[in-house]
Amino acid sequence: MKPPIVLSRGKLSYLVEKFEGELHTHHGVIKLEELKGKSFGDTIATHLGVEFKIIPFKLAEFFKHFKRGATPLMPKDIGAIIALTSLSPDSMIFDAGTGSGMLAAYLAYFNKFGEVLTVEKRKDFAMIAKRNFKIAGLKNIHQVIGDALFVADGLKKEFDLVVLDMKDDVAFIPKAKKMLRVGGYIAIYNPYIESARNVYEELRKNDFRELEAFEILKIDLDIKRVGTRTSTTTWHTGYIVIGRKY
């Protein structure tokens, strides 16, 4: 067993990147050297005797434990983009607006034999994403710090998928049309419905087909001894617009 690993106790969990030093929790202190020689499924106790289960750092932990700068896309939205754009394990993907790297990491994970080129204007966000990619062990992501509109002009490769989470998304759409292979997809995320309408109209002007614009709501269930009912919390995050180049 090698780091990174996760220490879990119910809904509480901690990411451990190295087996040295101490981890201070609300339930006491864990001496991380004690993890050496242990296996997944074992437990480790704090100095107060509270036990944590040792589990692998997997895809499900990305959203829980990645460091954040920009607000990341939720897994429910990432899943829709992956499913509806026919992502295959050998795709060429252009990701504009890296942010914390959440979307790029998920795309790279499912794109094991392909590449993800991700572009971010802000150096501070890009550095956070770089750390997240390293923790996840993802080696098929290429990062560029700069303006995606200018970066795209210097690219000669064709892409299977272009994903946009950026302010200048409408201006980027004609460039995306040139970058994409025939049959390739574009997916655009926006937090506001007016912006989603704008990119939808621009995609139509640029002759993209199979247009879809939607939001995905996550509604949790309250499961109690007396019964189960829909939670009053509805998880809305943003709007997704998808198109395809013919």
C-alpha cells in the first residue's frame, strides 16, 4: 500500500499524501508512520482510540479531496458530458477553463489512451489543478497557462471533444468548429441560463447539429426509521449545452 490513501469514518474522510508526520482530526491525532505495513481495509486509531478505515484513493474521492480554487463542476454534470459526447478511451480532448481541474481529471481518467489539453488563464488556478492531477496520478493531461482563444490558434491537431467553462465561450465556438473532427462534440457549461441560451444560438449559427440544452438536478432522499421522503434540498449547479459537428 502506497500513498495517496484515504482515511474514512462515516461521512468524514481525510486524504493522506505521505506516511510521515501527524494528522490532527476532531477525533484525535493519527501518527501517519503507523500506516506503513498496513493494508486497505485495515483500521488506524487516533490517540483517543477513534478508528478510521483505510481505503484506496479512487475516482469517487476526486470531488471530495481535490483542492479547490474555482468552483468545480459537480460529478452529475461531468457524468452527463462523458455519456452524451461519446467519450472513448483514446480521445483527443480540449478543455478550456481548467479551474481546479475537476472536469479535466475525470475526462483524463476515462480517456486512458488519449490526451487532455487543458487551458487556464489564471496561474493560481492552474497551480491548484497541477497539484490535483499529480495526486490523482494522471499523466495524460497537458496544461497550458494562457488565453484559450489564442492557444487554439496555434493548434494543428484535430479533437474529438471540446469542453468550455469560460467567459468567452461564445467567441470560442467558431474556433471549436475548426478544431473538431467530423462527428466530434462540443460541451459548454454555464452557471446562468441566459448564457446557456447565447451559446445555444451561436452553435446553431455555426451549423452544429444534435443540439441539447439542459440542467441536471440531484435530489437526495431522507431515509429515516419512520419512512423515506424526498429531501427539501435540490442540487442545481448550472446548465449544459451540447452540439455535434457534422
